[in-house]
Amino acid sequence: ASAGRPGSRPHILAIANQKGGVGKTTTAINLATALAATRKRVMVIDLDPQGNASTGFGIPHEGRRQSTYRLLAGEIPLARAALTTEVPGLTLVPAGPDLAGAEVELVDSERREHRLADALAPGVGDADVDYILIDCPPALGLLTINGLVAAHAVLIPLQCEFFALEGISHLTKTIERVRARFNPGLTIQGIVLTMFDRRNNLSETVAEDVRGYFGDKVYRTVIPRNVRVSEAPSHGKPVLLYDTSCAGSKAYIQLAGELLRQHKTLAA
Ligand code: ADP
Ligand code: MG
């Protein structure tokens, strides 16, 4: 009802950047887990046909039949699509390979930009969740548009590498277009710097550039490049369950803290 109003529940965040390998999925999995650790109820929607978020939560392929695809197709309600995970308080709508076809099939469908928003609308008011995190695919096609139309805000991961800001205007223009045409309340929640390498001067330079460009939209928390973070998905676990005390886990807990404080200030 109060979609877009700060403090409305659940708060729906699209995690988006059309570049692949910048840490979208890693952020979706681990920010969601860190939020759940503070007793927030969280749902992750895997909107990437590669299904990396589903793999990262240890959902086997045969367990992905009630998928995001069927949610977009209007075949099942949100409540049936969401699976429980190993993380208490965290549910996941998995993605199967069928989602790859959706990008094409959606083109001719009714309300093609609103399919995800429409699927969330009936369930969301009374859904037992505080946060929904949508893990978008690495493209600005109809799937990502659906994520942006369904969301209150966008969280943009940027990898600390030389081309971090390249293509960013394409993303911000897409966000503006979605705001103008479909979802006037859409805001940028924040920019999170990922895979920061303290031993590499370039990381520092890139971080400064990004802060210069986006100002205080950039979270103070920086996610370090950390081998435990990259190992965790092969064990089907968020890094917080795989190695609670590693630098990556600490960073995602800190990021969750910043997000929660953002909401307290906005809602006040
Ligand atoms: P995207 O979803 O944007 O394509 P991913 O989250 O899948 O990006 O990350 C790309 C790769 O980088 C993955 O192999 C992931 O494990 C690795 N990775 C992501 N974040 C980190 C990190 N902080 N430290 C080390 N490896 C990371
Ligand atoms: Mg991904």
C-alpha cells in the first residue's frame, strides 16, 4: 500500500548492475544472511537464470521447480514459490534454467515490465518478511527491469577495479527511465564497493573516484576481497555460516548495520 515510502514493509531492494562478476549475488546472499542474523525476516528472489544465488544457498537443481519463472508466469503465488533455507528467518525463491526463456517470452506478454511487481503485490502486505532482496542478472533486459519495477530501491555493487564506473551511466539512465515510466518511487538505496584489495593502490583510487561521483550514496562499509567469501558458495552456504569471523562476514554484518540505520533515519 505504502510502496516506496521509507519504512514500508517489506522493503524491496533490487541488487543490480549490468556488469557480471561485480558481487551482486554475493551481496544478495550475504547481506540477506546478515539481516536475518539481526532477526529480520528476509526473502531472496533469484532473478538470474544462472541461479547462482540458489546454488549459494545450497538448493539442489531438482529443488528449483517452484521457481521465479513460475512466479513471473503467474503460475504460483509467492507463498508457494519461497523455500526455507539453512538460515533461520530467510527464504528463497530459486531460479531454474527455465528463467532464461522468460527474457524472451516476456516480450510479448501483458504488463511485461510489471510481472514481478504483480506477483509480489498480493502476497507482500501480509507476507511475513521485512526485506526482500532481488538478485538481478548481469544485463539491463526485461528481467532486471522487472526487478527495478518491483523494488522500492536499488542497491548497486561496484567492484573496485579500473572499469568500475564504466557503464554506470547506462544503469542510472535505466533507473531514471523506470522511475519515469513505471515506478516513480524508485530510489538508489546505496552503492557498495566490493572486492576491495588493501594491497592494491588501484582499489583505493577507484574507491575515491566512486565516492567523488556518488557522494554519500556510497556505504562506508567496503567489502574486502576475501577467499572465504568466494569459497562459501561451493559449500552451498553464505559466508556467515561458512566462516563467521572472517573479514568478509564482518563486512557484510557491518553493511547490514548501515542499511538498518538508513531505515531508522528515513522512517523517523
Ligand atoms: P555477480 O552476481 O555480480 O555476477 P558474484 O557475486 O557472482 O557477481 O561474484 C563474482 C565472483 O567473485 C564469484 O566467484 C564470487 O565468489 C567472487 N566474489 C564476490 N565477492 C567477493 C569477495 N568479496 N571476495 C572474494 N571473491 C568474491
Ligand atoms: Mg550474479
